[in-house]
Amino acid sequence: MNKKITYKDYHEKDPERYPFFRYHPDPISNGVFVESDFPRVCQCCGKQETLICEGPFYTDEDLEFICPGCIADGSAAEKFDMEYCEIPGKERVPDEEKTEELLHHSPGYYSWNGGTWLSCCGDYCIYEGQIFYEELMERGLLEEFRNSPAWTESAYESIEETLHNRWIQLHVFRCPHCGKHRFYLDEFYD
Ligand SMILES: [Zn+2]
Ligand SMILES: [Zn+2]
């Protein structure tokens, strides 16, 4: 069986070209970094690259391809006045360096309402990906989900109503310090 290639494989082969992103360690599995069949030109540095980020990019510029290096060193964020995610006021941590690293040096993730990032223990959480009901059970996270209020605009009557609602995406984060999981419910609005 072929093992699925992760971003870690790229990073281990060439750490300079594929820097480690501590807030989002595997942007490949989450569809944020895409393996292209032929080289694409990074719109920031102009170099050719087959592993590229196609977004999300919060900027007025019309961007298609950015290489991992230009995300990590902050050059793309600076050049295109761009952020990669959104931090709600109450999730923002006081350490400006961490906020800078997350907003301008870390790949975001896809969601309906704009890549909301969660925090815990005075730091930003690690984004693990979108999660479905079965996986929540398999990974033994159901209790944790039940007991931790998920970050959302609305409240739902029951956990079942929430998890089987096809207008909701559930994103899971993990705290790099206490290891607890936090959940973001992303809702689809017409
Ligand atoms: Zn580049
Ligand atoms: Zn924590």
C-alpha cells in the first residue's frame, strides 16, 4: 500500500525549501498545499515549484500560486498585504510575535466563513483539519467535543443536531501546551 505523502516528508527531504509550520504542520492533508503535476511559478518569488499553496489568501490581489518558502518567511504576506487566517478578538493572544507568525507566516485553512483560528494557554492552537462524526468517535474525541463549548456564533440543541447538520463543518485544533482539543463550527449561510 502506498503511504500518503505528508508535508513532513517534504520537510525532511528539504527543510529550507519546505519549512516547518508549527501552527499548521500538514497543509497537504488539508488541501491547502497542492502537489501539481508540473511546476508552477510562485507569484511572490518567481521560482518554479510543484508543491504550491492555492489559498486561502486574504488580500485584494488576485493570487493563484504561492510557494511554501514565501509563506514561511513572510515575504508573500508583506508583498501582497495579506493574511492567511482570521483571529476573533477573544482568541487573540497577547504575544504579538505569535500573532505575527500565525497571520503572516503560516498557511491557513479552507472554511466557509474565513479560516477562524482558535487559541489556548496563551498560544495559538495547531490546526489538525476538518473532522467528521465518525472520525470524532474513532479518535475518542466525542466526549471532549461534548464537554468543550465549540466556538460558534449560534448554539444548537444537541450534539447530534450539530454533527449531522450538513450546513456545518467541524474543524479541530489542538493546544500545543496542554494538548486539549478545541473545535470550530463553521456554518453555511445563504
Ligand atoms: Zn515563492
Ligand atoms: Zn491549552
